[in-house]
Amino acid sequence: MAKQIVMLGPPGAGKGTQAKRLSEKLGIPHVSSGDIFRENLREQTELGKRAEVYVNRGELVPDDLTIAMIRERISRPDCDDGVLLDGFPRTAPQAEALDDMLEALDKGQVDAVPCIVLPDEVLIERLTGRRTCRAQGHIFHITFNPPKEAGICDFDGSELYQRQDDTVETVTNRIRVYLEQTQPLIDYYQQRGVLLEVDGDQSIDMVFDEIISVLVGVQGA
Ligand code: ADP
Ligand code: ADP
């Protein structure tokens, strides 16, 4: 099975939801750039303070900051056997930097890129109804994937909140940023023969099964 995996797809496609499950199934860490930024924002670290204005506006954090953050994360020993990246890379320079860092760390190349495809109109509904767990970033939806008890995370009992960037206005901006800056990465990975398209407009379980079945095809690569 693939080891260096990048999840692609627009905001709200279900990357985080699927990555959390996949990480458990494959036994490799889930590295979400958005989760790391939110953690730093909450703790008001130097990185958090620098990233805050971009995250809150739904714009991309500058490449140099983002790349340094991911380089540090994937250099840790828990990523020795592979990594599942969610939300990174999002720009062409980030994708090139990822290739360079994997090579420098002797980890080979990105070998599978599940890309979750979904019509734009569904994305807004997904994002504005999303609720996120304070403690560990578990993901719910008020209608499509509700917690057992409203406002409380099923997994760790912490509070569920609505992300500040999940308002209609910021969401629209994030989708625009995706189309301009991240969508071109689909071609980048397609040309390498590692892109695996997945239909995101089906139940969470069905999307998961489809991702597993396309990844199995990569086994031994
Ligand atoms: P992304 O990480 O791509 O932005 P998320 O995994 O956070 O997306 O999912 C966005 C929202 O859509 C969440 O509220 C999640 O519960 C919900 N969701 C994810 N996958 C599905 C699905 N297959 N069907 C319905 N809702 C989904
Ligand atoms: P979603 O999957 O819902 O779009 P994320 O949690 O991945 O959201 O990202 C939230 C925000 O964090 C982004 O809107 C952006 O401001 C910042 N961010 C996350 N990943 C990156 C990245 N690779 N490059 C630049 N900014 C990023």
C-alpha cells in the first residue's frame, strides 16, 4: 500500500473526515496543515500569530511559513513509515518543496493522491454545517454526520464549535482560492500517474471504501 499519501480536493470535500479514518487503518500519521495552524492559533505561538490573519480571512498562509512547518512535522520519527498529508500541498511551490523534502529525508516520492471530487454547490452546505471538536479536531456535521449529543464530541466529550472560517463569506473565498491555487495540483499529480479520483458525493462510508479500493491498486508500487 502507498506510504506517502496526499489528500486533495476542495474545502469541504471530506479530506479530514477520510484522513482520520485512513490514518488508523493504514497506521501512518495524519498530518493536517489546517489542524496545526489552528493549534498554533489557540496557543498563540509565534507561528500562530503570523498565520492568524490569513486563516481568518480564508486566504493561504505564505508558502515559506507553511513549508517550514510541514518540513519540521514530517521530519519527526512517527513519519518514518509514511505520512498522510491533508491540506498540504496547496500551491505549486508547496508541491515542489514537498518533493524536495521527501527526497532529502530519503522517503521516496508521493505515491498516491486520492482526490475527492464534489460539485461546488454541495461544498458550502458541508462547510457551513461543519462542527469541529476543540480537543482533537474530530469532524461532525449538524445534518450529515451529527454527534450523538448536540455540541459534544462522540470521541472525547469535548465541546464542538463552528470554525471562524466556516461562515458563508469566508467559505466562498476559500473555494475561490482553491480553484486558483490548488486545483492546478491535480494536473501536477496526474502527469506523474499518482492521481486517484474519488467521488465525494456519496456517504462517508462509501467514500472511504472507494479510497481504500483505489489505494489497494497502488499496492507494491
Ligand atoms: P475537508 O477536510 O475536505 O475540508 P471535512 O472532512 O472537514 O472536509 O468535511 C466537511 C464537512 O462535511 C464536515 O462537516 C463533515 O462532517 C461533512 N462530510 C464529510 N464527508 C461527508 C460525506 N461523504 N457526506 C456528507 N457529509 C460529509
Ligand atoms: P479546509 O480543508 O476546510 O479548507 P483547512 O483546515 O485545511 O481547511 O485549512 C484552514 C486554513 O488554514 C486555510 O484556509 C488556510 O488559511 C490555512 N492553511 C491550511 N493549509 C494550508 C496550506 N497548505 N497553505 C497555506 N495555508 C494553509
